[in-house]
Amino acid sequence: MTLYRNFLIWGVSSSDENEARFLKWKANYYVILDGEISKRGLIAPSLKCLNNQQADYVMRELLDRIFPRLYKEVQTMPKVCKHSTHPS
């Protein structure tokens, strides 16, 4: 993400022509919003890019708080079985 951020903010690119072209092409998928790099979304809103520490925190929150709640809710839902009827 640092490469894209440096390119979008300061226009810093690689000296290698092929790498520079690839960086320009890939950087079009990102935008700087409020000083933070975000991935552009065509239909959905822009997605914030996370560093490793932020990603670990988000994953821990999901695994420790969100998924157990969903699992409990699913366990308490009534079981519905659909029996197919075949004409004899």
C-alpha cells in the first residue's frame, strides 16, 4: 500500500518503465480520503485499506464477538425441513 500511497500523494514512481506503468494502472483502483488510502468501489462505497495490525484487530473482533453471536442465533432458530412430495 505504501507504493500506491506515495504515488497518489507525491507522484513517486519507479525508474523502471514497466513497473511505473503497472503502478499507474493499479493506483487507479485507490483514492486518498481524509489522508487515508481507500479502494475505490463502483457500486459499493470506498473500502478502507488496513495495515497488518488493523487487519488483526478486525479479524479478532469478528471471531470473538460477531461470529459467536450469529452461531447462537442460528442454534435457537427453529429447524424447518422441506419434504418433497413425489406423485405415486
